[in-house]
Amino acid sequence: MLDLDLHTLLIIVAMGVVTVITRSFFLFSDRPWSLPHWAQRGLQYAPIAALSAVVIPEIVTTQGAFVSTWQDARLFAAVAGAAWFFWQRGVLGTIVAGMAVYLPLHVGLGW
């Protein structure tokens, strides 16, 4: 049986309450609301910034150090994916093009 002490149970309940309150905060208002223009404009760039912060370090680093050789399948896959995106503007095609370059180089050549 799961052995929960009172302190752990209170923490779980408190975290649940905080989660419910913060996620339903905007439902409590009976009138429509909108963000200021500067916030709406800033949120347009948030997905690009987040994606760049996650993807770019994964492409150009290995175990915390910059890639030191051009024989890295990730570099060629990123270039192929970017080329496909700028040519066709499709996300699925970008993924397929990148993986079509990455897999043969990584699995076949061991890059």
C-alpha cells in the first residue's frame, strides 16, 4: 500500500488547487478580455524563439561541445530540411526531407 504522510498529501492537494486556479483564472470573468498590443506582438515570436532554443543547440553541439567535424549527419539533415521548407513551405515535407538525409548518413555511414 502507498504510504503517504500528511505533509505529502497537503503538498499534492495544494499543488492541485494552484493548478486549477491558475488554469481557470480567465474563465471567472464574465466579460471578454484581450491582451495589450505589445503582448500580442511579442507572443508571435515566442514559438520561433522556443524552437530555436531547443533545436539549434541539438544540431550544432554534441555532449556540450560544438561539432568539430563536417561529417555530422545532423548538419546535412538541417540544411536539407531548411531547403525543403523554403522551397515548399510544408512542415511535414521538411521533416521527411531532413530524415531522408539524416538516416542514410547516420545509419549507413555512421556519421
